Amino acid sequence: MSALSAGKIAHLKNLSDSRGVIAAAAMDQRGSLQKSIAAAKGVSEGAVTPEMMSEFKVAVTRILTPHASAILLDTEFGLAAAKSRSSNAGLLLAYEKSGYDLTEKHRRLPDLLPHLSVKRIKDHGGDAVKILIYYSPLEDSATKDIKHAFIERIGSECEDNEIPFFLEFIGFDPNGMDEKGLEFAKLKPGIVIGSMEEFSKPQYKVDVLKVEVPINANYTEGSSVYKGQKAYSWDEALDWFRKAAAAAKKPFIYLSAGVSNDQFTESLRMAAAAGTDFSGVLCGRATWKEGIPVYAKQGIQALEDWLASEGVKNINAVNASLAPAKPWYAKMGVTL
């Protein structure tokens, strides 16, 4: 494993707490946030202006970052929010376009924002570059090869600029299976583990893997959010957590992937019960998504009031689940 540069180490320290754990909030949603606000207001997406997007992000960032070690934002609507974050919070910025190439939906090919580069992310004050990619070991080899090359290029760009590379991969079924359903829940452990193995390889120069939990707690018998259909027993689920952690040769943090706060904190409880060496979280919608209808129907002051009570409660519930997390530098073999 190549040694981390002094620049990358300094940025990673900015993104983590005093224990070296990454307790980050995420507010880089763009298209999905616009759709959600529009739906809650009963208007077209076009009626949700850039000013409204920025206003929402500023409120979330200002109120939640005192309780986070970092915030993930975007440069399209989130630069005002970046300036409003608490002084204790580092900054990750998204490099990819929202969504994926719709001309070949089954391949979910990624693309970069055309007016952005890793250097520009650094110039905006970013401590890390974040890329989201839709990826599955079940995809055809030609599609995977395109995605592998894409990540290799970004890894090299980050290395040249001495800025950490956080890679988020979202699993899916190339044949269009419902990702919230029982059958996909059975496939999910293999998809997550295969992706963690792949992007731990040195040619990608990824510094932190931003990963889904390898199971769906709604289909885990014995979990507090179990819905009655079983994909795995409690013990089987914990074993999948251990196998996924063992597959990672880089520090990894869990993402909330749009699930409820209850489901995410239960998943973190399972990670702790399994003894995984995760290094924190990057948690977005599980913390603030219930504030969307509040903002849409009652305005910014109501959102700020909701965030100050329920949003802070949600992020503190996640933070309480991080007691067993291990410092990012432990997996890297770095001594600070």
C-alpha cells in the first residue's frame, strides 16, 4: 500500500473527530432533493428554484454541522452552505453529476460535472473529493471496465492534488430488480462485498470506501425493523457484516442510502454487534429527509425549528452508534 501524503493526512484529520472517526453529514443531493421538495409542494420540479435548494442546504448545514465532523455538499447548490458550516466541520465536495447517463439506463454510467476538477474542489476549500458510482459485480465485463477506468482517472487526479478520495458505490441489479425488495436483499451481500474487494485494489487510489451495509435490516429476522419476510437470520446477517469488513483493504464508512433513521441506527447496531472495524458514517437523508415536507409546506423557519429539534435528535442517535467505530488511520497502518 502506498504511503499517504502529508496533504491527504491533514485533510483526513479535518474530516474526523478527535478519535479519528468520520462522523459526517451528507447534503449533496440535487435531483432527488428537487423532486422531493416539488412533490411535497405539489408543484413541478422546475418550480423548485436554485435559491430554494441553496436555502434548504444552508439550514441543514448550519444546524447539523455543530454535531458532525464534516459535511458533504455539492458545488451546484451547496457553496453558500459550505460557508455556513460550523468551524469544527471539514468539507467534502461531490465531483459527479447527479444521477447517471439515461441513454443506457441498465448500465448506469457515471459522468463528472463539466465545470469542476479536483483542483477546483480544493480551491473551493474541499478536504476531500467524493464520487458516487452505481456498481455491481453482476454487470457485464465491458461496462465494469468503463467504470474501473473512470475511477482510476479520478484516483490519479486526487493523488496529484494531495486530497483524499472518498468513493461511494451503490449496488444494483443490471436486470432491473427492485432494490428494496426481498430478492435483491438476498443478492445484496455479494454485491457489496464484491464491490469492496474491487475498489480496495491499489490502482484506484481510493482512500476511504463509502459503503452500503451488506444486508437489508428490514429482511433480517430479529432486527428491530424486521418486516416479516426473511432474507437472513440475525447471525447470518452479522456474518455478512464480518465478511464485508474483511474484504475492505481501505478504511470504510457506512452510508445511510436513503433509509429511515431507525433502520440506519439498527444497521449500525448490527455492525457493532458483528465487531466490524468501520471508521464512521456519512449520513444524509436518514437525518433530515423528514424535514422536506416541513419546508415545502411551512417554509424555512419551520424547517429550522424542525432541524433544531428532530434533526439534531436524529444526528445524535447516529453519533451514539459510533462508539465502536475505529479510527480511519488504523486500517491504513498510519501512525499520527
